[in-house]
Amino acid sequence: MDLCSLIERNAAFTPDKPAIIFEGEALSYAGLSARIDQTACALKAELGVSRGDRVAILSLNRSDYLVLLYACARLGAMLVPLNWRLAVAEQLFILSDAGVKVLVLEQAFAEILPALEKSLPNTAIVGLDFTPPKGRAFDLLLAQARGDGRNPHADLSCPLLIVYTSGTTGRPKGAVLRQEALLWNGVMSQHMHALTSDDHVLTVLPFFHVGGLNIQTTPALHHGATVTIHPRFIPEVALATIERDRPTLTVLVPAIIQAVTDHPDWTSTDLSSLKAISTGSTVVPPHLIERFVARGVPVLQVYGSTETCPVAIYTRLGGDLSRVGSTGLPGLCCEAAVIDDSGVELPPDTPGEIVVRGPNVFSEYWGNEAATREALHDGWYRTGDIGRRDADGYFWVHDRKKNLIISGGENIYPAEVERVLLEHPDVVECGVIGRSDPKWDEVPVAYVIRRAGCSVEAEDLKAHVLTQLARFKVPRDIVFVDDLPRTALGKVQHFMLRQLAEPTRAQGETH
């Protein structure tokens, strides 16, 4: 049995039921199962994809994104979702690091092709909605496919996803999730949302994040429900869909809750179909939760990370939602604890590091044994997040991972921005922190020491960062300083820089 077997079973039980609705067109469970089989045949016969090979996708949300995921499951291959907001240089690093055999690409992101041909000429290119100059069109590839769409020894123990996360050392790491991680994650999502085949999920979060892919989307397909997919989030489109198509569940990160509830259509939109919304990815401001609760929609919180697939700790529909600020209890199929620096579990209401263990937890960082050893201890994933657990077992998250900036739901590690800044010849040293922002929750700000005699300007450094990193990682402000606060060992004290940044808080701008 592999993860694709769940789609096959639902196709047998309810062949004509809509599995995925995308841009007004419904794909039934029978149609989804057939397209997965066709895609698996094409990947194997036409492109030589074997068990363990990596297939990347660079695309907005679409039905074939999910088709590729399950086709990879059938073959025992791995899907590498690429964040379309990243700079080309970042995407190339991921493709190279993962040793990708095939890149499936949407035409909107074809700007990567010249650099890809130069640096990774052996990567096969498949165009989802176009024919690449030196590649093949997806539908034509499927039409030509013949033979068996299975590889030997493909089962739930096989790795399925390599999802890259921003790195504390300046380079992203690929968290490897097995098929069984998505299976157990789906069981916990069912428990969290009281999910049944009668549900209708609206997905507006991007599939390159495990939140968009796995909090509700894949669990809904595993349980025979219907999923409506939006290519990307647009507030008025999301509100119109809720009123017209009447979904029962959706996931909205805080920045999206802010955008939806600030929209002029918010007060007039009929929300009565929603039995709940789920939120997470950062500490959720209570006033945002209250906006939905005041409209009669319960708000569920989920805590986790890429490394936990992500469902790990959550509040449950029909459960206790009265503990303000709590992210809930450990999931049905995993464990969570709060430990001290030596790994000893702490008593209730004592702050410490949150750790998670279970079949939903990642197996390794791709090709990075040192980082894997640092993160996994006897099966426990050390999140780096600081929190506490009360006497009843409910968790509160106090602080996010050390130095992590979460801007509009996207993770930014200062180390990766600092690495690029330090590549500029006029930068001697720098420190990057997150500053509160009314629109994006946080934005990055850089404190920079210039080389003696140099007069490089802030805009020059922003342009330099933009050549290597995504726009949302470019510092909103660059402050030139003569020195940086340091520890006795000379390490930059980011917490002191954050104290400097808050009094100069700025309004957000286009992300």
C-alpha cells in the first residue's frame, strides 16, 4: 500500500464525487485516480523516474500539483515543491541540493530556464501550461505514456516530500517527509476538524508550504471530501467563494485573516457554511481570532512546522476553545513535551523548549547529517520554540525559533539575509532582526557596519540582496551603525537589536 491507495479507494467508493474543483472545473475521484495513474506512467516510461528520484514543481496551486504528489507516491519518488516567491538563485540552490531529475514548471516562472540550462543542463523540463524550448508539455507527455505506473517496493515507508525551510546557517535545509507522515498527519487533521467525506475545503494557502498542502488539503482527499483550490490568495475572491460555493473549512494564516477581515466585503459576506477556520504559522493575535468568532465561526489553532508535516499540537472542533492563547493539546497520533537544556521534561507551567515525537515527524534533512543530528534526539524533534504546558496538558507558545522572522506567513532566518549582505564588498558586519509591522506581522531590518572609506547606500544593499533572495527577505530598512551589540565572545546580540528597532516601527509596504 502507498499513499495513492487512499485516492484509489475513494475512487472506488464514490467515483463521480468531485475531488478537486479548480477554476470552475471539477475533477472527480475517478478522474483524479486515472490522471495520477497516467502521470505515474509518464514519469516512469517517458522520463525514467525511479524509486527515490526527485521531481520538483514550480507552480501556483493547481489540480496537477496534487496529481504529481500522488504520482510520486505511487512510484516511490519524491516531490520537491519550490517556493515561487524565492529568487532564481535560491530556487537553483534547492534544485541542485536535491539532485532533481525532473522540473515541472508553470510558464509564469519560466525565467528560471536560462540559468537552469547553464547550471543543471541534465534536468528534464516539463511545462504544465506551455511547451518549454528544450522540454515537453505535460498533457502531451501524458498522452504518450504507456505501460505500468508503479515501481517495485514503493510503500508508505518511502520518502515522499522534500520541503525546504530557511536555514539558521544561511542555507535552506530540505526536510524529508515519508508517505506515512502524511497518512498520520491526515488522521490528526480528521480528529482536529471532525473531518468527514461531507466536508468541502477551500485552499488558498500555497502548496509549497506544508500548511497549504497538509493541514486540510491532503487530509480531505484521504477522507473522500471535496477541495476547492485557488491558484493564490486574493481577499475578494476568497470571500466570494465562501459565499457562493459554501465551503465548510479553510486555513488562513494571521496575515490572511487580517486581509480578509479588513476587506470592504467582509461584513456583508455570508459565512454560515463555515463550521470552523484553522490558523497558525505564528503566534496568533487574539483580536484577529475574535473577528471570526464574532461572526459565529470557531477558530482552531494548530502548532507545528515543516518538520512535523505540520500538524502536531492543536485545538479541536467541539473541544475546549476557552483557553485564550493556547495552541491546544498534542495531536492524536504524536507526543509533545517541554524540556530544559539537558533534555529533561519540565513540570507544568515551566517555560522550556517544545519537542515533538511521532510518525508525522520528518526523517532527516536531505544530505545534511549534522543538521539532522542536531534536530532529532531519540526520535524527538527539537523545535527550538519556547513554550509551556499547563497541568491539563494544554500548550502555549511563548517565543518562536531563535531569531526567526515570520513575515506574512513566510519564514525568514536572519542568517540567510546576513550571509548575502556580507558578500557585498562594502559590508564589514551586519545583524538582521524582525520589526513589528501592522500588515505583515514582521519585516526584516538590517543593521550594517560599512567598510572604512566606503559610502554604499541602503538602496544599493537592498538591490544586492534582491539578486540572491526573494523580495520578502529584502530588509525593509537598512540602518548604518559604527558597532553592533555583542556578547563577551563577540557574537551579535539580536535581541538588543530588536529593542532598538521597535521604537522606529514603520508602516508596511508592498511585499
